[in-house]
Amino acid sequence: MNALIPPELSAFLGTIGLAFIIGLELHAYRRRDAGNLQPEALGFGTTRTITLLAALGFSLWIIAPVVPFCIGLGGLNLLLLMDYRKRLKGGDSSLLPTVIGVIAYSLGPVVLVAPIVLLAALVILILLSLGEQAEIRRLSDAFPAEEGVTFAKFFILAGLIYPLLPDASIPYLAGITYTKVWMAVLVISGISYLGYLAHRYVFPRAGTLLTGVLGGLYSSTAATVVLARAARSEPGATSFAPAAVVIATAMMYARLLVIIMLLGHANAALALPLPFGSLLLASLAVAGLLAWHAKGTATAAHAAVSANPLDLPVAFLFALLFLVFAAATNFVTQRYGAAGLHVLSFAVGFSDIDPFIFSLLDGKFQVGEQAVVSAVLIASASNNLLKTGYAMGLSRSRQMLPAAIWLTTTAAISLGWALT
């Protein structure tokens, strides 16, 4: 096909085709916005206009990429300004047709110069902006101002702090670099934040079971606390709470496996799927049995969404805990070897296990790989014991007893697996 059609002609036809599709969508958008007005009353933004603008921009770029194209762009901007002033007097203040006119004129150079991925992304963005007008406005109305600040915080974490960190080992912590610490912060914060967004916006009225799934993606401990409190405040409406607590723990195993693989810890990624995968599947089966048992007595209930896990103080605390646990692990393994590491991992499990696990996997300590994997299992076991205490202590309900028994069982299995 490329041999039959010259590259310039192929690019021209592609430009015309894309501009024609954009023009169709823009015309439909203007008609929706203008109600029952006749086409001639819509002003700038017809399919023909957009297509001819794209053809003009392509032709001028082919003639000379700078001077003729820029002169044409200047003339177009002047005409678009006059059109916008006219529409503004008529009560139409939308800049979207004006912006799309400039993009249509520049479409030819994009087709000729830019990667195909950028071209596809640009066209998709334009079509979605025009076709999903109502949904975008609804989202804008519902979008809280604080979420924009949250996005800015993530950009600070990923785009500002991370590039400034040196890829050098931290003193006295062999194998752990500044960038490794912050990469762990970014990966865990990102996964946690996606789970939070899904819970808050995609499934804002998630049932109790879905609360266990989504809550477990960013913190199974926090999800257990939320579910246990809900079981206490609404005992007749949270029959699914025990099943949801078990599901949240199952999500912990899945989340840890995914994060370990994303961070490139090959040895742990090969050693942990069998125990963690077995506990994940068994937990899902137990949750299914508990949900089936509760099905006849359940009424509608929606557990609250936990607080936003992506925050600068939380990120800095995670990084600090990462370093503290790495230093403690280095000290313990030098003095007491694998036995000391097992005791430390059991104690750490009663706090936040994520920074401990990833500091353990990133470092080069004086113990073997099997001792490191065993410490991960032990930490997850004691963390399940912590959740058992939360489930029973905060709910103060016997209906949470099956979930507590299963969490204790998983802790015993993990300890037995680690110590054999």
C-alpha cells in the first residue's frame, strides 16, 4: 500500500479523514448546544470548515514549515477572534470551537511529524471532549476541589521529588538507595490511591463486600477497622461484614504480590506466589461461604470510605518507616541473624508492614533469601492477628467471630510455612 500511495498523499488523506470526523463531532456538539437553530445560524464550526482548515494547514506546512504556515496561523487566529467576539455578543462564550479550529489547522504537521501515538491521543481527546459533554460537566460539578490538590501532591511525589533524588546507596544500609525508597513510596501510593478513587467515585455506594475488595487494595487493616465499626453501629444491616473482612485480607495478599513484582524483587516474586496465592484463594473461598450464609439475613448497607491514603505526610512517614525498619533489620541481622529477623518481623506486623517488607526486600542483609521470605510471611501473619483484634474489639459482635477465626488460621498457616 505504501508503494502505491506517496507518503505525502497518504498523510494528506489521513489529515483530511481525521479533520472530517472531528468536524462531524463538532457540528453535532454545536447543534446540541444551540438547540433547534438552523445550520446556517450556528456560525463557525461546520464539517466543511474544519476539513478545509486542515487541508490549508497541511498544504502550507508542505510548502515551507515555518513562514507560510505561521502567516496562515496568524490570519486564522485573527478570524477566530472576530468570530468569538461575535458569538460572545450572542451569549455564546465557549472557546471550544475556536481551540478546535486552531488544532484542525495544525493537524497536518502533527500527522507528518509527531508519533502516531500522540496523534491518536489528540484525536481521542477532541472526540471525547465533544461527545461526552454532559458526562464531563457532571463530573466537573461533582469533583471536589480537594481532589485537585491531591493530584498536585502526587505530581510532587513523582515529578519533583523523585527526579531530584540521587541513585546512590544510603550510608550504612547496603543495597538500599534513595531512589529505591521513593519508588516504593510511589508504587504503593499509586495503587492505594487508585483503590481509593474506585471506592469513592466509581463505586460511591459500594456494598459491604465491595468495600472489602476496594478497601483491601489500599489497606486491609483500615478496611477491617471501617467494617468492624460498621458492624457495631448497624448490626442488623452488616451481615456481610465478616465476609468483607476476609476479602480485604485476601486483597492484601494480591496487593503485596503485585507490588513485589512491580518493584522487581525476582526472588521474592518466585518464592511467595505459592503461600500467598494459596492463602488468597482459600480466603476468597471462605469469604464466599460466609457471604452465602449471610445472604438470607442481609439488608442494604454501605460502609464508609476510608480517608484518602495519598497525602504528603503519609508519604514522608512511609519513607521514614522504610529507613527505620531497614536500619533495625540491619542491626538485628548483624547481631542475631535469621532468628532475630523472625522476631523483628513478628513485632513489626502489628504496625504498617508495607515499609518493612520492602525495606527488607531492597536491602542486602546478612541473612539468606529464605530467611527474608520467611520474615515476609511472619509479618503478614502478625498483621492478620492485629486485624483479628480490630475485628472483634471494634465490632463487639459475635457475628465477626468466623472472620476472626479465619484470620487467626491464616496467621498460623503463614507462621508454620515460614518456620518449616
